[in-house]
Amino acid sequence: IQAGERSSLCYSVSNAKAVKIEPKTEEPVWPAYSRCVHASPRKTTKYTLTIDDGSGNTKTAIVEVKVQ
């Protein structure tokens, strides 16, 4: 994206009890089959999505938003 633009970060989870994205995004996140949130990073940033099934099992996914 260009500096000052917004990027959409979309995710889809099932059987999750908790979801978080780090660093935080403009909107809150929660377990959802289909959800998008926005981020406006000032510099290239890696976002990490972590899901927890409530039984101690976690999964992560990482996406990098490149800012030009």
C-alpha cells in the first residue's frame, strides 16, 4: 500500500475460542467464519493472527503489509 492508505486484513476461523492480531488493528477481532479488519501502518509491518481453541491449542498466521 501507499503510506496513509488502509489495508484490509481478512481471516476465517472455526472452533476458535479466542483470536488476536498483533500489532492491534483499527477494529477489534473475534472468532468469526469470515471477518475483515483494517490497518493503516506507517511502515512495512508483519501482522500475526493467533487463534486459541480454549484447550491450549494455538495456531498462528503471519501476513506482511508492505508500505511504499
